[in-house]
Amino acid sequence: MTITIYGIKNCDTIKKTLKWLENNNIPHTFHDYKKDGLDEHVFNLAIAQHGWETVINKRGTTWRNLDETIQNSVNDENAYDLAKEQTSIIKRPILKHNENITIGFKEPIYKSILKDAL
């Protein structure tokens, strides 16, 4: 079982997620967008499974600070280019478990999808 968490190290939700995984002795790796760059395969997998509207955080400051023209032009095909330039715009965390993507941290969902590791 391969579990990777994608996000930004100083994000409170990332800290909570990593702590939960550690407290439950679930082996994982952490990929920091700011340090390691955006993984195009994982991002496109997330878009394919959930759509850009779920992967891009439209409630955050980064989105709100974008020009309205850019906001209106985002779609599944160009979301990667935006996210690559503005990694803070991606919802966190993205959990990759094998080839399945989960967006955000909700303990009941993590318990369900990681039940074999608990």
C-alpha cells in the first residue's frame, strides 16, 4: 500500500492530516508543492477523478486575488498550468492511495479508505 500526501508543509490541515497518519501508524510520504514542485500526474489524476472545481480551492485568498478573466477561463484542461504557478490554490491535502485520490481531510473518510492500514 502506497500513501502519499500532497500539500504545503505549513498548512494547518496538512499538519492535522500528517499527525493523524502518524498517530495511526500509517506509513506515508509527504510531497511539499513549495519544495518539491507540483506532480503533474497526480494533479491530473485528481482532476480526472474529481474535476477542477473540487481540486482548486475557490474559497481561498489565492483564488479571490485572481483576475476575474482568469477565474472564468479555468477548466479541466488548463487547471494544471494555473496550479503550477499558484500552488497555494490547490485544496489540501491531496491523498494518493495507489491510484485513488482523496481531496481534503475528514477522519471518517480516511478511516474508510485506509481501513486495511489501521
